[in-house]
Amino acid sequence: MSTNCWLRSLLVFPLVVFLLPAGFTQQQLSSPLALDVRVDRKTYSISDKLKMEVQLTNISQEDIYVYEWYLCWGQGPALNLQVFDASGKFIGPGFTFDCVPPPPKPGDLTQFARIEPAKFYGIRDTFGLRELVKKSGEYDLVVQCGAFLPTDYWAKEGFPNLNYWTSKHPRLKAKVHITVTR
């Protein structure tokens, strides 16, 4: 590589990173979906309820099919929530999500959300702040979501040949910052 090419690549790389939207991760660059998380406000009292929206947005150019049970709160590869304090220490949540998704019924596409390009599929949920944190402070809520069914599952179970979100796609992660007061 010539010196000029090498220098140009050093100058272009920071520009590319700078132009990516905030919260956009390398994982999302190789996934057909992006994960967005929103809460109803940024500051809460410890006795408040937090309303959260979690959305999977199709950032590809073709429809993608998502098994609906990927958006149930659990501890495995599907949807989960972790809470970190201001120092980055994992603190919870103070309860266990216990959704264990059943396998899809063979050939039954009614269990799937078809997400067209630039459209989204999501859930809205409510959590008591006392379930998430024990005291006032600054917190990051990190939501992760992934597919747990492998690529070859669909053909074996009699599903049509469609573009499914599968375990070959990387897990997605999004974070939202909140402040909790007394």
C-alpha cells in the first residue's frame, strides 16, 4: 500500500465512524434489523413506573420474518434487560424474566411478524422502578435481542423459503440512560 493510500484510509475511517448515528453498533451493520429502545421520560422517582418501547426495525431492502416469541422477556438469546449503575457495574434487574418461548408450530406463519423495509415490529411494557433499581442514581438500561432458531430449522419444519431472522444474525443491543430520584 502506498503512503498516500494509507494516509487517505486513516483520514476516511474517522469520518465514516463520525457519520454513523449515535448508538449504531458494528453488530447492526451486518444485521437486517436494528434495535431501538425508548422510555417515556429520562427522570423517574423510585416509586414510578417506567414505560419502555422496544422495536425491531427492518434496515434491509427486503421483507424479513421474525418469530413473535423473540420479543418475550427472558434470560436467553431472545429479549433481555440488564441494568448498570453510573460506574458500569451490573446491578440487575432485581427479578428474573422467565419467558421460555415454545418452538414454532411447523409450517404456521401466523406466529411471525413480516417486517417490510423501513417498518418496525415491537412491544411496549411497564416496569416498576423498584424492580429495576434499589436506590436513586444514574443508570443505563441495556436491552439485547437475538434470534435463537438456526437457519436450517425452517426447511426441516415445513416453513416456506422466506427471509427469516435467525441465529446466524448477530444479537442486537441498545441502551437508554435514566436518572432515578427519591
